[in-house]
Amino acid sequence: MNKTVLPKRQENQMHADLLIKNGKCLCVANDNVYDWVAVTGHKISGLGYREEYKRTFDRIHCTIDANGNTVLPGFYDSHFHLVQTGLDSLSLDLSEATSFDDIGDLIKEQSRLTPEQPIHAKGLYPYNLKEKCFPSRTVLDKFCNDVPVWVTSSDFHISALNTYGILYYKIPFTIGGIELDSKAMPTGIFKKQANVILRENILKNVSNAHRLEAIKGVLDDAVKHGITTIDTMEGGFLFCNKDAELIYDYKDAFPVDVNLYYQTSDILKVKELRLPRIGSNPFIDGTLGSRNAALNYPYIDDPDNIGELYFTQEELNEFLVECYKNRLQTSLHVIGGRAIELALKAHEHALNMTGNAGLRHRLEHVELVSSSQILRARELGLVFSMQPTYEYLWGGKGRMYEARIGEHYRESNPLREILDHGVVICGSSESDVTPIGPAMGIHSAVNHPVEEHRIERMEAIRMFTLNGAFAVFEEKKKGSLELGKLADMVILNKDIMKVPKEQIKDVEVATTIKSGHILYHTNELCLGVDDHD
């Protein structure tokens, strides 16, 4: 039977700074569903049923009537690119383009709005285009030839420049990854190392003031989506170390908690910064969209290609052994089966060499993991950081996954099997690869296009709350509605457990609370002061 959770009764009754009443307050750590939750200071000071709060608190400063809607712990987004999302938010968005003509119309309009300014166009999904490929420099030249035009793929792994941009950014033609035409001239498409160098050359010249201004807008958006903690992957491969340094310097000034994963192989640098965790640099493999995720079979639409590994087994073994020795939690980007295998073998080797267990090392994405690999990951105590929204965007029949890997699309992101085998999954958006929004992630996990991979609503909610906290050793202070935990909470505008599952993505956040402070509140819910004396 559920019991009211209250602090010990004092001779003098307590006060509450905030009371959320008439809600479906989901503990998340267990099956308890409370009617109300009270906050005193920064922490949860009571949870219970009906109007029992009146017997416990002699004064309540502020109340919110949840009106029967769901109250949850504040959401975690466990894999985010905060600076890149910010910079991209100020760039030309090509995510809805369906043809070169669409791209051209958008670039021409941007050129009209910002004459004589370089154009950065982001978020291109080549699979969505009628032409099914990236635009070359000759295509881009038709749209704009008097300023640099830089077009980037949604996964950051491919760039394109117009002719002006090639001359402006001065990337040597001898670097691997520059695509050449039949006359040995650059097509303007940059992949692999050429793309990495191009991105670094451009991003390192962005001022910190511009970065901070961009981040502010992203954090405001995150708060509106109920996100109170972000694990952000910054610096290194495809990005810029200035991003990581900026987050390190300013993270305590942000309105939400930000955990930095510095994407570097420089263990000494991470130790000097006293960070408990490290990201990987470079990634272990690429992405399915760019056809460089390391598969165990050829790509259906590129039969001579099985993707790439960016580490040898020996290199990754050596790197992880040093991380284990220094008790640094690691985070490795792995998508294809060969990359996952490389990472598992390296973790098995490092654990055997050092005996240092319990560090909750993470594998990011893990899209094409096999049953045997899941079992080995469980034995190693690994956490999977996954992005269910990938399936909403690219999974299922007739979508990008099937175009790249054929019938193997039925094997992608097997959430049900992973949880059934006891591996913890923390959920994320990988913003801005997919849009910010835990509700969309929960929806995508519950409505996975492959039915046997679907999970239950509460399991999906835990991915973005308690499991997110667990992944960064914060489950004792955050991630669930329990007495004494930080008052990080969200109130939704519906009962997420009762809306039709096809409508979960439409559930919105009505209120976001961080450490007892209301950061965001709509007019949908009644906000009152001094509920009773």
C-alpha cells in the first residue's frame, strides 16, 4: 500500500516554499503516484495524498495546481552538443529541404537578408533530397558565388563549399576526404579528415561572446522542454576545443546543470581540469547517414563500403587502460557492429588489466548492437546513451535506415532487448542532430517502428530522468521525486500515462522547476500565493 512520505513531525510545523497539488506526481524510482509534492528551499520536503499537506505545513508560500496532469522529475538530456546547437540555431536551417531547388531558394533569401556575409547552412539530410546526394560547388555557385557558402550535414560528418568558400577557407587539396571530379578538381564536398580540418578552421574563429549568446537561446529552449540537466559533448573531433573550454569556464552560471564531457584523448588535460569523465576523440566510427558507421556487412546503397574504424584495437586498448587507471568515466561514440565490438574488447581488456570496476563507462548511440554484445556490456557494467528519436526520423520501412542497411533496419536500436538484459539506457536528443525534447524521445521509444523493440511509458520516462542521473552518478540527489532530493521537476500539460501513445510527442511542459526555483511557467496552470495559513 502506498504511504505518504513526510519529514518527521516537528513540534513547530514546517513551511513549504512551493506546493504542487492535484497532480499525478510520478516518483519514477518506484510505482508510487502522489497527489502533491512540497518544496522547502532547494529540496523536496514532502509528498502525499489528498490534502494531507495541510497537517504538515503551517505556511505555504506558493502553490501550483497541476489540474490532474503529470508531475515528473526534471528531465535529463544525456548527450547534447550545447555550443554547436547554439551556433547552428543562428545558421540557415536546411532540415526541411527536399531538393537542390529548395536549398537554392533558402540560400538566395539568406544572401538577400545578410548581404556580403558568409553563409552557414546546417542540418542537411541528403536522404531527404530528390537528388539523394550533397550539392557540389557548381550547384552552390548557381545560388551564391560572391560570399563563402558552407553547408553541413545534420550529423556534422559531411560539408560542402561553393567555389568562393574553397578559395576563402584555403583547405589544401592534398588532404584525405576532399572529393575530386574526373579532372582531379575538387567538387566542393568534404568528408573524413578534410571535413574535420574545415570545421576546425571555421569554428575556432568564432568569438566566445558569439558562442555565449548562442548558448543562451538554447538553454532557454531546453528549460521550456523541461530539461534541468544536460550532459554535453564538447571539443575534439568535428568540433572545437574552444567549445569545451567555454563550457568549463561558464557552466556554473547556466540556469540548468551542465555536465561536461570533454571530447579529447588528452587524459592529462582532463585530470588537470579535475573532470571525472572524458569523451572520445576521434569517434570510434562514423554515422549511418554518412555511410561511415563501421558495419559487419556492406551498405545496401554502397556495396563496396562497410564503413570505417577510427581507432585500431591496440590504440583503443591503450587509451581505455589509461582511463581505467585514472578512474575516468569514458564515453565512446559507437554505431555499427564492428565499432561496438572494438569498444567491448577494449573495455574487457582494460578491466582485466586494472580491475577498476564501477565507473559506469558509457557507449553513445549503440544503434546496431547484437544480443551477445548486449550481454557482454551488462557484465562490464556499461551504460548505453541512446537517442530514440533516431527511429522517429530514420527508422522503419522506407526510411533512411532501410536505404542504408536494407532489412537490417529491423535490428536498429533494440531498446526492449537491451532493457530486458539489464543494461541501463539513458536517453538524449544529441541536439541538434535531432530536435530538443524529451517528450519526443519518450514517444519514439514507446512507438518504435519495429514493434518488438518498443518499451513501456515508464521505462521510457526513466531513460530521461532516473537513468540519466544514474549515468553521471547523480541518482542519490536527482532523477526521481523522493524526500530530500533536489527539487528539479516538470509539470506537463497532460497526463502522459493516459494520452494515446500516438500523441505522446504532443505533450508539452507547463512548468519547469530547478532546485525549487520556477524557471518556466505557462498560463495553463493556476499559480497562487499563500494557499493556507
